[in-house]
Amino acid sequence: MILDAGIILIATFLGLLVIGVPIGICIAVSSMATILIALPPDIAIFTTAQKMVSSLDSFTLLAVPFFILSGVLMNHGGIALRLVNFAKLFSGRIPGSLAHTNIMGNMMFGAISGSAIAASTSIGGVMVPMSEKEGYSRPFSAAANIASAPTGMLIPPTTAFILFALASGGTSISALFAGGLVAGCLWGLGCMLVAYITAKSRGYTTKIDLRNTSVRKVITDALPSLFLIIIIIGGIILGVFTAVEASAISVIYTMLLTIGFYRTINFSSFQVALIKALETTGVIMFLLAASAAMSFAMSITGLPTALSGIILGLSDNPVIVLLVITIMLLAIGCFMDIGPAILIFTPILLPITTQIGLDPVHFGIVMVFNLCIGTITPPVGTGLFVGAGIAKEKVENLIIPLLPFYLVIMATLILITYVPEITLFLPRLLGL
């Protein structure tokens, strides 16, 4: 039955995906088809519906729509240019200063908005044309923008870690946020290293003129936005409030900031932001419910146990097992969005990593890091195609400039995978 279930699940899922069916429907239909192998139709339908509804009965899930709304409001609130100006204060005298500004801007705006696409669009839309005017190669500027955009999915607050915490059965969100902060900063620093070496070799030494810029005004404009990150990360990690409370606070703070302080959002744009947040939340909630159905389908057919046996049968060496899982996640990330991938594969892979002694927090960070790479790699990486569109450059022209960034990002992945203390020292230092 296990072999039949695996064939039906994979074949149905891939078949529907290939013909363009939305991924949530693909998950739900393939799960139902698999469950029908083990249960009579009436019981299968009732039980699957029950599992889907009960999966959404979680207080922790309230954090998702709040963080999404906060991010959408920030994206609509004209925050990007203020963060770009702030980043210039730190990168103005470094070779490749505009590329560094782009990378730092993506890290800050991505963390605030929680979206790699929003960061790439908002920051890259400003920096790539500016860099080209200053003599930078457009493919290089686009590559720096694309490569650094996913840092916002690692630097909290981010829904990716919330989804992992739910799918894993209660891993500490605070610990994941703390470890993700370290991983995201390492990713960003790696991109800045590549940008520095490339700029040095090509003579991109354009210095940003700050003489006519009021440093105090730049800081005053940007700090209220950055303060949101401090409030959320600090509050959660120090135990002042939970992730759900932090998400609600982030919405209130963002509304006060964009409507009251910056005055960049009016009633009409606020309505647009609410609708956008509602649509995104609906998609994520349906994916979560459908993934619960898939988890149930796999559990009653014994697929996770069979897969665990296959992977552990290759070797009982943790180094080899981690390598196999890393390659698997990199391949998954190339074809599947990060949310569904976390929800589907966490229940399958977490027991395997636990069996070889891997800390769940460490695995969560490694998993999200792996899947983030898939957002900027062919053939489906949305970040790659959006970044190319922003730069008005063909994707094939960006692969060569992206290679050094890919190499450094992969080196960082190997480092955090095989040296757990790099990402776990901060959670442990804070007692999480």
C-alpha cells in the first residue's frame, strides 16, 4: 500500500501542477486521492474535512494575518526610500557603495515587510537604475538586488518560521526568530563581500555624496521604521510578549507610523492594503489546511516512515543524512514556494533529523535557508524573475553575475548546517 500511495500522491500532485492547477488545490486533491486507498469514501471525505478545519484551530495562527497586514502597510507606506537613504550613511565610502546600499536596504525592508518580492521590487526599483547611471553594470546591480532579497524571509519577523513552528508541533518561535536573525545577517554579509570584491576589481568606487544630506533628517526618517524590528524581535526574544501579541502590536505601530507619522497612507490606500492582506492570508490558510490533509494522508499510509527508512538506510552518519536532506530541500525549493514546502515536508523530515540528534530549531533555520535559495534560482524562482523584471534584464544575462553570490550563499548554508552553534548561540544565550 505504501508504494501505491506514494505513486498516487506524487503523480496526482505533479500532474495537476503541470496543467496549471493552483498548488493548494493540487495538495488537497492529491491528498484525498491517497486517503481513498486506505479508507472508504464517506469516512475519507469526513475525516479529511475534519483534519483541514481543525488544523486552523490554533491561536498561534493569528500571528500570520497580523504580520502580513503589517508588511503590506509598510510596503504601501513609502518606507523603501527612507531605508535606502539610511543605508547610504553606512555604505557611502565603500567600493561598490550603491550595491551595498541595495543589499542593506533589502535586509532592512525585507525584515519589515516579511517579503523578498516586496524588498526586491521596492529597494531594487530605486537602486538598480541609480547604479546604472553611476556606471555600474546593470546585470551586476540586478544580481546584488536578487541575491540579497531573500534575507527578509530569515530576519524576523517572518511568517516562514511561524509556519515551521506550527508544522513541527510547537518549536519555539522566539528561538527560531533569534537563530534566523543570525542566518539572515550572515547571508547579507556574504552578499556584501561578493559586491565588495566585484566592485574593487571593476573599479566601481563611486562614493555617495552625503555633503548636502542632513544626516539627522535621514536618521529621523528611517529610525521609526527600524524601531519596529527592535520592538518585535526584542519583545518576543526577551519574553515581553508572545509572537501573536507582537503581530498585533506591529499592525498598530505600522498604522500609527504610515497613517499618523509619515502620512503616506490615506483611507483609499488603506482599503487596498486590507484587501491585499486578506487575499494573502486566505491563500496561506488554505495551504495550511490542505497541507494538514496531506500530512494525514501520509501518516495513514506510512509514507513518512518509509521515506525515513530510505534516507537512514543510505547511511547512519549525520553528515551524510544532512547532505541528502539539504540536496532534497534545494531541489524542492527550485520548484515549490516556501510556504507549501515548509508545511508539506516538515512533518516528513523533522523526525529524521531528530533521530540523528539535530536540534529542531537548528533544522528549522536550515530548512528555511535552503528553501529561500530556491526563490532566486531557476527554473521557478519568483525572486529571480521579479528581480530581472525590475532591472529590465533577461534572466539568462543574470546567471553569470549571480554565480559568485550563489557560491557564497551555498558556503553560508554549509557553514550553518554543519556548525549548529553559529545559529544556536543566540537563542541559547537568551535562554530560549
